[in-house]
Amino acid sequence: MTVQKQGTDELLGLDKFTVDEENAHIVLDKTACAVCNDKPCLVVCPAGLYKLNDKGEILFDYAGCLECGTCRIMCHQLKQWKYPTGTFGVSFRFG
């Protein structure tokens, strides 16, 4: 039997995300991000939601958030981190 490894995109595609477009549950302090040298968010997010653009600025989209809280612990540049409201957020389909 051959076991095939799946990449992050394939695994995240199994989950269902209901996004609250009007209330972001994670808000970055972009000014603080600009002077942050370590930028741990780029490596600790299991969903890979934090990226650098061509200008070296942090780009972030909370729509695919797994709600694990890793960025909340590792990043000191967050203005806000809370769980999504009510029926919004991630629904894991396969554990």
C-alpha cells in the first residue's frame, strides 16, 4: 500500500470556513508589524496565512484561520485575537 502525503492546501480544503466579513476576529497592528524584526507569524501559522509582499509588508487574511491561537502567543503585534462569533469560523471535517 502506498501512502501519499498531502500538502497544506489539500488538507485545509477538507475543512469548511464560514467567514464573518463584518467582524474580523484577528486584527494586526500594521505599524508595529513594520518594525518587527523577528516576524514569527510568517513561520508559526499552520495555515500559512501570514505572508510578506514585495515591499516587505505583512499580508494577512483571517478567512482561513484554524483558530489554534499560535499567532496570539507568538506575535506581539496583534491588536485583537478572539474566537469568531457564533456560527462563524472553521468546521473541521476529518478530525
